[in-house]
Amino acid sequence: TDYIGSCTTTLGALQSAHLPTNFELVDEAKIKKKKKNYRNSGVLHLQLLKVTRNFSFFDYISRGCELNFVVGVDFTGSNGDPNKPNSLHYIAPASGIMNEYQRALWAVGSICEQYDTDKMFPAFGFGAKTPPTYQFSSIFNLSIGSPRPECQGVGGILAAYQSAIKQVQL
């Protein structure tokens, strides 16, 4: 794998070139050695140029793309007893401090909420015994007792979560 040389150009020059075209590959070290007859080490032959734009997340959002945010909260026993401080679901009485689930819902939801016009988010829980029968439910509406899973905004999701964690059995 010997170095042949390089050439420098711009996108504008490439786009305005009449194809096919050639670019000389020059090895600067050979020029510095003052080789009188040195012109190039090879030629790069360009036959086709295709410029493709890769759109960013911002490009999609700024042009009106909306996000649909769906929430799933893990109520399985692996999260620990919600009445104990070492549980991811523990809500300290009268502290105003969010638990791990509340922080995650707020952090992600408050961003996604900005890109959804109706701000209605389906929110589900899974892996708990739910009222009124307290039979195991693999999936349930986070707004327990509601026939619809949608919550109004992130505030609605957080309110449904706080209510659900008090009603379900992990």
C-alpha cells in the first residue's frame, strides 16, 4: 500500500466539472526532492458525482414532523418494594423529590411533548396486580380504571403514575 499522492478540490468545483474529468495525484515529497520531470504519481478519473443529503433530527422536526410518545412503566417486582427507599418506585412522603421513574418520564416526556400537537400520550404499565381484582396484568392503562390509555401531557403521565403506584401490587 504505497502512497500515490493527493489532490485538493471543493464540492463546488466537483459539481461544476464537466464529467468525466481527471485530477492529478501529486506527492508533495517528490516535489520537495526537486525532481525536475515530476508531474504527478497518477490520475484520479471521476466519472460520476452524486451528492446525497443526510437529514438530521432537527431537519425533520423543523419541517413539521411530529413525534408520537408512548410510555411503558415496569411495575415488576424487580424494582423493589415501592415503600422502601431503595426501590426505583419509592416516593418520599412530602419531599417533592422525584423518584427514578418520575425523573425519566419528565426528562424524555418534556422534550417529546414539544413536538406533539395534541399532547395526548398513551401510557401503560406492565407486570403488576391491578385493582379491583388484583389479578396479574401483563399490560394495563397507567390511568387505572380509565377505558383509554391516553394522558394529557407529561403532567398527566406523572399524575397517572403517582396514582398507579399507590394502587398496584408489584
